[in-house]
Amino acid sequence: MLFTVFSYKLMRIKRGSNYLILMLIISLNSIFTPVIAQQLNSADTSATFLVKDLQELVLLNHPIVKQAGLLSKEAQAKVLQSLGKFDPALIASFGKKAFGGTDYYNHWNSELKVPLWLGGADLNVGYDRNVGVYNNPESRTSSTGLSGVGLSIPLGQGLLIDARRSTLRQAKIMVGYADAEKVAQINSVWFNAMKDYWNWYFAFQQRKFTKEGVELAQKRFRAIREQVILGDKPPIDSVEAAIVLQDREIQLQETSVKLTNSRLLLSNYLWSSEGKPQELPADAVPEEAAETENIADKLRLDTLILQAADVHPEILKIKSQSAKLEVEQKYRLEMLKPKLNLKGNFLAGRRDFGYVPDNYDFRLANYKVGIDFSFPLFLREERGKLREVKIQQAEIAYGLQQTTREIQTGVMTAFAEMKAVQIQVKLLTKNVENQRMLVNGELQKFALGESNLFLINSRETKLMDMLVKRAELIASFQKTIADVYYRAGKRRQY
């Protein structure tokens, strides 16, 4: 209730001036009844748009939130691409030449190559058939062809880690980076939504108090005008009451525009499940703010700082980049080794692999081996890339230090601001109660003819300003709480 009407204990009333005083008291009692507050209290609670409702709509349907959800899927797709480097590959080729009644050659080469994770080796299973008059003796086979099973193993560069394993590990690490980026984007959207919600709350409260003031000024103006007509009040009182009424009507128009604009801004976060923009109804009302003590007591500064160091998306992103560079560093160190690849195949010159003793079966005497070796003498390219990775690691380390410090400072400043606003809300709440007492006392004095309309208007306007200021502080307090959670890299759950 905006204004508490004083209770007047009726004494023995005599006819004459005391009767007029009684009538004036009864008239003032009806003038200062908070009609608007009663209407709001009796309103249907289904018109209340809760923060919980906003959270559900934003997290489910907001396009930016949906877009952020694609980051993890994109990272998983890159992991799938990296796994493609370990996919078995089937390779085959065929060629034949006949001229002048002579079969020059008939070539059929096929191979199944299976990359292995352990040691960077490759398993090879192949079948070749090269026949004809003109064939390279090295690759010529019998009419049954030549089968082979073997391995290609890097003994130097690529034994511990190679390009495909490095790419896969980095891709998996970047999934964590994408998840952190998703959380960061969702937190940003939700933080902005919370600010706009509580701006709407303040605009709503401001218009509500202003409208109550207009209602009171209208009733007072009518009552004073009747008193002037009866000759009980000087005409100047009706002029002053009209000025106060016009001034509050102007304020009501201003607050109505602010309320409309704040509702439209909040509507930017409302989307249907089909992706269609929604608008907040004009008759929707915000929820009443919870008690500041209950909210603030649940937050602990030291806990928030520790949690921020573990779960803040910016820190997680930097740690993911650092882990990725660690894998890259191992790969670049591996590239400093010489290339030494050993290849070996067991051969068989038959198609039927049943157990029949044959000199052309798979046996130790039938094989093909080879060794490849290379080593750049100066390693300038490899050393340069390794040095570049180390520089990037140093940059990441410095960035992590600075970001951690900034996040801790941000949490502390937001927490201190929250506590300061909380104290201001408590003090202003007490001042509002005291101002109500002054208004009620002034009304009693006015009813007894010991005060004037100017003092009542002044005290009443002061009370309205204090109520609006208190609503602004409550909205600021809610926004500072959202800021504390946001700076700690979290979202407040409702």
C-alpha cells in the first residue's frame, strides 16, 4: 500500500466547526486510499512473468543460444574428420595393353591399408598380378598373382606421435574449448536478459507509483475544488492542487513510454520453439523482488573466486589452448628426429590359403623388406616451428595470469557493489517508513487545520521519489547479483 491512512478515533462531536472537521477527515480518508495498489494486489497472478519463465524461454528458444549449441557439434565434426586419418583405405588399379596380337602387359594391383594407433604403424594387405610379354622383371608375377601381408613402422620420426595423432588429440581438446565458448555465449545472453528484465521491473514500479500519485492528486484536486466552492478553502489551494496534478500527469506519460520501451527490449529475448519472435503482453507484470538478505547471504566471495578459477569459460578456453599447444610441442619435438621407416611384407604366390605345403606359401623365406632414411642437416624449419610453439605457449601463460587476475578482480568488485547496494536498500526502506509517518502526520495536522496543502504535496512527492528510488535500488541489486554470477562464469538458477 503506497500511503497508510491514519486512523482517527472519533471523539464527541458537536455541531458547527467540529462537524466540518469530521467531514474533512472522512473526505481525506477516501482521497488517500491506494486504489492502484489494491488493483495490483488483486490482479490475477497468471499475468506475472517470472524470471524462471524468462530463463526457460531464453535457454530453449533464443537463436544465439541455439547457435552456441552448434559450436560443440562443429568441434565434434572436426574430431570425426581427424578420425578419418585412421580409416582403412582400399586401393586398386588395373591396366592392360595388347598390340599386334601380343599381350604387352596385364596389371592388377590392390591393397588394403589399415592405419594403426600404436607406434604410427600401417598394416598392409595386398594382391598384385602383373603378367605379359613386356613387364618389369622386378614386378612380374606368375599367373596366380602375388599376395602380401606386412607392416610399415616408423622407428624414428613419428614413433611417439605423428601428424594424424597430433591432429586427433588437438581436435579432441578443442571440443572442450568449444564447450567453454558455448557457455560464455549463453552466459552473455542470459546476463543481458537479466539486466533488461530488471530494467523492465523498475520501469513498471516507477509507472505504478506515478499512477498512484496521479490518482491521489486527482482526488485531492476534486476535494479541494469542492471546498473552494463552499468557501472553506482559498482559491489558491485549488490552483496548487491543479499544478501538482498536471505535473504528475506529465510524469505518468514519461514513465509509460519508458515502460513500453523496456517491455519491447525484453521482448527481444522471447522466441517460440518454431523460431518466431514473441512479444511480452502489455498486461504482464514482473515478479516481486526477493528479500535482499536471503539472496546475498547465500553468496560467498571466496567460494565464487575458487569456482571462477575452475569453471569460468574464459579460463577454460585458455587452458584448452594451452593443452593444444602442448600436443603441438610434442609433435614438433618429434619432428627433430630423423626419418627411419621400416617396411616388411610376407609374400605368397597362390590364391588358396588352405593348408597345403608349398614353397610359395607365407613363410620366412618369402618376404620383401625395405628401409627409408632421411635427415635434414640443419633442421632450421623444424627448430623454427618448435620455437614458434614455445613463444605461443609463453603468450598463453601470460594471458592466463592476466585473465585470472581480471576475473578475480571483477568478482570482488561486483560482490562489493552488491553488498553496497544491499545496504542502500535497507537504509532507504527505513527512510520510506519514516517518510510515510511524516505524510500521515501532516495529513492529521491538515485535517485539524494546522497544516496546508503545500506541505502535504511536498511530503507526498518526497515519499513518491523515495519509493521510486527504492525500486531502482532493488533493480540495481538484482542486476549486481547477476553481474556477480556472470563475472564468476556461472548462471544463477531459478
